[in-house]
Amino acid sequence: MHQNSKIIRSRKSIFPRQFNGLEITEEVIHEILENANYAPSHRMTQPWFFKVFSGKSKQILVNEILNNNDINFNELAKEKLIINFKKTSHVICICMKRNKIVPEWEEIAATSMSVQNIWLSCVNRNIGGYWSTPPYMKYLKGFLNLNEDDRLLGFFYLGCYDIINERNISRRNYKEKFEIFN
């Protein structure tokens, strides 16, 4: 099997509760974000951009979420969010700049490809990643200083981990998912 195939097949979601709280170096974060920038986009619109929170700024973000009057959390959900933020090295707000050159779905797809590049950059580094799309994202547009046409597509949690128990997740056979016409 080719090395690229191994990397792609090794990509997995690692949840913030599985992180060990260690910090990822800024050098590695910059490399990961540079890799994200190599995603394809129609007409080179490159619609993705990221707001990255680490250290004390993570606390500011979680406080903004928890203190927003439009968001209702029960105590268990609050506690879970606080723990997830503490164990996470960096929280990346996945943003997309909407322009009218191409259909919106193409820009969402391109941004998703940039996130896939982030995920693939974590493989073989003991860095885990998880893309979360909580319903309260819609209330953070002002806090994140997003323009009217900008979109927040979720949070990407990055964190170090020690050992992840192998999950036995079966995928349908790829041969069931295509037809070849000659």
C-alpha cells in the first residue's frame, strides 16, 4: 500500500475528552495551517480562513459561549464544554468567506477539503482532531468579527493524545459505491 493511502486510511476523529492537555507547538500549528491552505478551490477563491484560540484565548472563547444569553446549557453540558476546552491545545474556528463567484456549496466543499488537510496533517504525530458543529455557532458571528457573508462552519479541536484504543469501525465496501462506464 502506498504511503499516501496509509495516511488517508489512518485519519480518524479523536475527541477532546481523549486529549491529554499538552500543548502543540506553534511551529506545528503553522505547518498544519499551511497544509490546510493547499486545498483545491474552484477559480482559486480559497474561501477558508481560521480563527485559532489557544492558551488564555481559549478561556475567553469558552466564556463567550457560556455567558451568551441566547445559549442555554444545562450544568452537565457546561462542565463537558469546560473540560473539552481545557484538554484541547487549540480550538480552530473554521470560517468561510462567501463570494458570489462560485456556488456556495463549492466554497463549503473547498473549506471542507482544507479541514481534511488539517486532519491528515495530524496523522502519525499523536495529534488528534475533531470537527464539531454545535448549534450555538450562529451566536458567535459578532464575537469572531465575521462579515455578513462570512460563515462559521464549526470548531476543529486539536490536541495531543497518548494512546487511543482502536475502534473497529467498518466501512461499506467501496465497490458498492461506484460504477465504471467503458
